[in-house]
Amino acid sequence: MASTNRRPPMVCCPEHPDSPLVEDYHAGDMICPDCGLVVGDRVVDVGTEWRTFSNEKDTKDPSRVGAAENPLLDGSDLSTMIETGPNLATDEFGKPVYRNRRTMNSADRSLLNAFREINQMGDRLNLPKMIADRASTLFKQVQESKSLKGRSNDAVCAACMYIACRQEGVPRTLKEICAVSKISKKEIGRVFKLILKTLETNVELITTGDFMSRFCSNLGLSTRIQKAATHIARKAVDMYLVPGRSPISVAAAAIYMASQASNEKKTQKEIGDVAGVAEVTIRQAYKLMYPKALDLFPKDFKFDTPIEQLPTQ
Amino acid sequence: MSGETILAPLVAPLSVGVIGEISGTSVAESEDTQEGTISQEDPGDTNESLDIFINNVVSSFSVRCHLNLKKIAMEGCHVEYKRETGMLNMKIRNPLTTASIWSSGKITVTGARSEIDAKVAARKFARILQKFGFNVRFSNFRIVNVLGTCSLPFTVKIVEFSGKYRENASYEPELHPGVTYKLKSLKATLKIFSTGSITVTAPSVNNVKEAIDHVIPLVAEFKAGEGDISRKILLKEARLLKEKKIRPRTIVCYPDDFDSDDEFDSDDELSDEFSYDDDSDDF
């Protein structure tokens, strides 16, 4: 964050007198962004006072200001609480005089629940915090609009997660989202369409290349085969060999073709398990792609099994 | 009807302008066929027509009196009573329809093939209920939903189509293999598939017709090229033509090895391939 006050008495970098100084709050320094020279120090520090470790036996938290505020997502979440203890204010019966007001808004409580659920789903899918945060933001927007009020919160969470993955450019198939949520694919699909209508956003169409790296590494295939499979799938779609087939089925069939042409052969069943596609679906898509196999492979592909010996189904 | 699917590729190389000219429409409710069809006749070219088949008309009406569903279930024929939803299903044979009856007196009739059929069926159901002894008054008949299907003679590039019409079209390959195109003004939902079939649901038969009129020029822009028509269809079509001894109007449909300048009954390798005259032993 650039400092906006540039009063002449303030120090400035001797070599770059015109560059605005950057304040580093935690160390209390003023730093020149061009050469990194520290030109002022001992500015008041607003960072944490004490470092708190989670495994400390002494559970008393010496921080005097409480947890950081949850930005955007919540409104009035103050973590200040009234302490109750043996030698604190009690009336005749031993009951504390000052109650701990722990009641929060019910809306906030459902929000918190949903955020926890989204974070758990993100953990199960091994997604970075950024995507879970985006999903949480989407959930808050949906909650504000009140149009999906009757839908179960879990369904909305799952659909928000699906949209967040899509928007970040790393789509997860609906089946993968189903696997980490207890909502059916049909319900997630319905809620997904409703959310798109409510938030008036559009998502990009999924392509075969989005899933290649994930499926191939789950199957343990080398990058050479992954690149070949990506090429095959893209060419198959461009040449309009597989109209109306889901990109995931086409990707699975392309992986099958590429793996069968190399020495790391995978069965249709294994690929179907990883991709969430039925074996017969892979077979159907493969049958459509097989006649043009020669055109689909990349030019520099090294065949361990020549094209003539590729399985016909 | 079976002939039309084979003849379809014949009309495939239509230009967009010709399709757009389909304006003169006549709603032909033919009594001899089961289905109600609408034929759209292009005034300029008499051979081109796009058949829209109405497959289902859903209507609802009220009999304005409370019905004792249990009594109907016990004494009626062709009824099913579902206790958990509180609904009674009754079927009649002619027209082939099903009615969902509620005890409040509201009835939904499904399965009719045309608007007139729907009204006839509704009146029949009301008559059956009247015979049970209820004080039935036929009121509030309205058509809720009409389902029509239509088959375009060309395949469609749905990915590009959905990319162009983002606001109205939604394509989710994981959920449904077709593009869902919604027309707010007509309250119609169209599902367009890559094979060229279109299904339309709208509040009335006219809306179905208008929705298809509206969409055909949009879709024709994304017609898949000639080379995408499968060879099987082309060969079937050539055989049919030879049988009927018709000289086709357009030559573009023919497969690569088909020499169009030759006469059909000339003795070259072409007619050997397509020979099913009497001299051929196979047929």
C-alpha cells in the first residue's frame, strides 16, 4: 500500500526522491520501492503483540483484541466474551451476575454453518483456500438475494462450490462434487441453474482439456501420454466426430486411446472409475473416434502399439 | 412417415433464406392420423415442409364440487389411487389420456395429442364423474402446456450456438445433451439437440409454432457442413432415389465417388455398386 502523505520534512530515499515510500506496518519501516532502502523506522506497529502457538499448554490467549474480523462474509461478529470464573462477580446463589451473551443472529449462524461446510468440501477436494473463499462469497450473495430460501443449505453450498471451481478455471465434474457432498447430482444441477439465474452470471463451457491433468495423474500416466490425450480430445471435438457427447466422456475415451497406444495401458474400467464415466460410455465415444485415429494422434507421437493394433472398441 | 426421415437430407442444402421464408402456415388437424401435425408450407417451393408434431397437450379444469376419491377408487374402472399424495389417476382409451384427480375437484388431463382432443377428453372425464353421482359442473378449462417436436434436416453445432446466444441459451453437457433455449416473450422452452431435433414446450399450439419459426433461422446459421452427414444416410438416400427413378434436384448430397453426370442406368462401376435391378443376384 503506497503512503499518501509526502510532506517535505518527511524523509525520502536519497537516490529516488520522487518515489512514494511504502510503509511496512509490522516492522515499523518506511521502504523505498525502487531500491529497497529502509529510510524511516520505529513507526507504530499494529501487528499482533504476542505470537500464539496452538500447542501451548498454557491456553490463555495473551492477545487483548480478539480474532481478526471475518471480512465481507459476516457482519457483527465480535469475539469479545465476558469471563466467568470462581472469584468473579457472583450473586447469592453462586450464579454469575453478568451473563455471557453468546447469542448471535440466526442468519449469521446459518452462514457460519455453510462456510464451515464449504471449507470441509474444499478440504476433501484438495482445493486451495481461494476457491473456498470464492464459494463462500457466492453463498453470501445467494443468501442476501433470498430467492433460494427454500432450498437446503447443503445443496446451495455444493452448487456454490461447483460454480466457484468453474469460475476459477479449474472445473470439477458434478460427480466429483457429489462425492464430497450428500446432495444428489440432480438437486445440485437444479440449484446450480437457479443460482446462475439469480446472480445473473454465466460460466464458461467445460472443455476436455480442463480435466486431462487431473485424470491422467490419478491414473499415473506420464506427461507424454497426457499431452497426446489432450491433443486427441481437442482434435476429436474440432473434427466434429463426437457431437452431443459430454466433454468428460470424450476426454475419457481420448485417454483410453492414448494409453492403449503406449506401453502404459489402462482398461476402460480404470478410466471410468477415475473419471466417473460408465464403461459403455467410453466405449461409445471411442467407437466414434477410432475410425479417424490416424488424424487424432499428434504428429510426433511414438507408438508402442501401432494404430492398426489398437482395440476396435 | 418413415419416408420423411430418409428424404430429409434431400432438403438439407437449403439456404438460410429459403428456410426463413417459411411463413405461410396452416394448422392441419387431420382426423385420420392419431397425431395432430402442423405443416409449414413454403409458398415458393412446394416440396419443402417442416413437420411439427404435437405430442402432448396438458390441460386442467375444475368440476366445482368436492369429490370422494375413495368411492371413485372402489367403484371405478381404470383408476389408481395414490394415498400418499392424495391423487387419483384415471385413464380413458379414446382419446388416449390420463386424468389426475384431486379431491378438491381440480383435474389435470395429460396425454392428449391436440387441443381439441384435450377438450374432448376433459369432457369425457367430467361425464364419468357425473355418472358417479357427483354434482359436476365443467368449468375453468385451460390448456396448461403443449409439447411439440420437430426434426430439422441438418445437424447443429450446439457448442457454437450456445456460445453466441448466451442470454437465452444454456448448455450444460453434464446435465443434458441439448441446448435449452428460453423465449420469454412466448413463454416457450426449446431443447435443441445436435442431431437437429427440437422439442418445444409452450402454453399453446400457436406459441409452439411461433417459437420454432423464431428459432430456425438462428439455428440454420450453425448448420453442420455437408461432409458431416453420415455416409450411411447418403447411400440410403441414393438407393431410394434410384428405386423411384427420381433425378434429385441437388447434387451436393452425393458421396465422393458418386459420379453425378452419369445416367442412372448406365453400365459403369457406379451402377454396379448400386445395382439392385433384376440382374443382381443379391436382391
